Amino acid sequence: MNDSKPAADAYQKIRLDALISYGAEYQLELYLRLSSEKFIKVSQKGDNFESILEKYKNRGVTEVYLTLADYDYFTTSVRKAIATRLTTETAEPVKPPEVSLLAGAHDVLKSLLLRENTEEDTLAVAQALTLGTLKTIRLSNILGKFADFKKKCSREFTYALMTSQVACLMIDQFNWANDAVKEKVALAAMLCDVELLPEDFDLLKDSGLAKEKLTKKVAYHPINTAQLLAKESKFFSQETLTIVEQHHEMPSGGGFPKGINYQRITQLTAVYIVAHYFVDQMFDKTYREDAHADRCRIVVEQIKNQFVSGVFRKASEALVTVFDQGKMA
Ligand SMILES: [Fe+2]
């Protein structure tokens, strides 16, 4: 309990929920961060790991640290268990998988992809997570429960869920809608920002999406992530790769990284960009649950007036239809 040592590089952060969902059987040394360079060990191998995890959860701790060796070991050896558990839960006919299971799987998947691990077991996690997410979207209206999801998931996963739901509702307005297309979009939503860390999301938000204010890493994350995923082109469809590569482009050509305009963007990608933009405008720091309906109306109106060219007009019209159907309350 009193072992503290420097060197932030020796530890890797992991969400406590991911360990509770999938790591209770493991024997890992757990650390808490006291300051930028100080970590304290709070469990040894051989301790009752499950009860220690519960103890820190009850104390409101959301993130803990593992040694790099334990982190690598855990995230690679847990993949099969994650895929099996999510697949079993998703097969349940009436209820979706526990959201903490999805969020934990996303956390592990992100860490694997950050290390450019696209092995078969990693892709099995991606597949199970996508199907579990689609089931969650189908069975529950998550848009109205943003605060709830944000408590249970990382910011990135919460936004991915919200964007998937809006995009799938929009896709239903087109005559080419089907489950395979929705899978491709949900997979893109889960993965398009895997290379970004919390400070990168802050930078994106503060920059107002102006390319000159972004770091190289943030400005090029769409291309870099698409290139990483393209190495597994049997698993990732061209539609998923295109969405990842173009998810920050805008109709006018004012987006990034390539600054292409609406004429070079596909209909499906335009749907994703509009859904992503909606979620971004809707759920910023000033979001309040009691003002959800009014805010939703204002953001939809803004999008209707702004996304007017070619494929974007059809996408914004689909969003307006979904809103008019009362599906975004
Ligand atoms: Fe992004």
C-alpha cells in the first residue's frame, strides 16, 4: 500500500469499469496516480482483485493505472473473453448488453489499436462491440440519456454511441437502408478517433475546427487512422474507411485534413458527417438535460440551413425528418 515511485511512462491508464467488467479474474498490480510523477500501488498480485476494484469504484475512482507489462498482458489476453461475453449478451432477445461491457470493450479495443494491433482477436472485439452497440441503439433511445451514458462510459465512447444512433436513424430515411450499412457506420463511429487522447478532444473543441489551430496529430488523425485500418481491408469495408478518413470534412471544403468539398463526399459519409456535427453541437459543455428539446430544435434548424449542397442536402433533410418524427427527444 505504500509503494510510490516516479516515471509516468512506466504506467498506463485504464478505466476502472473495464477491469471490473473483464478483469476480475486477473492478478494485476493496481496503481493510483497521486501527482504527475507519483503513483501508489494499491493491490499486489495475490490480493482479492475483485473486491479491491469494487472498493475503489465505491470511492468514486474512475481511472486506475497498470504497469506497462500488466497492461499489455491484460489487453491482449482478455480479447477472446470480451468477444465471447459481448456476443452472448447481444444474442439475448429482449435486452441490450450492459453499457459498461460495451464501454470496457471499447477501452480495450482503443488501447490495442493505438499499439497498431489489428490481430484476429482484436478484430473479433471490434465486431462484437459493433453488434452490441447496434443492438443498444435499436432497443433504447440513448439520445435523451446523454448524462446517464457519460457517467458510465468514456467521453469518446458516449459520443460514438450518440453519433451511431443519429446516423442509423438518418439511414432509415433512405431506400438503401439495411443492417449491413448500419454496421459499417457504427464501426466507423467506434474507431474514427481511437488515436486521440482527452487533451486532443479538448483541442478539437477549442479550435472551432480551424485546421491551423490543430496539432499535426489531431489534424491528420482521420487519414492516419484510415491507413491503419486499411491494412485489414478484408475486415474494414471501403465505406467504413472512407467515413473515418473524411469525418471532419465539410460541404464547403472548409474541413480537414484534405479540405475536399461536397462533390467528393459520398452520401453515406455525408450522413455520418451531419450526425457527427449534430452530436458535437448538441452535447457540448453547455448541454442541459432540461433544455434538450429546445436545443435539439435549434441545432436541427441550424443544420438544415447550413448543409444544403448535394449529398449534404439529402442528409440534412433526413435529419429533419427524424426530428419531426419525434425520435430525438
Ligand atoms: Fe475525429
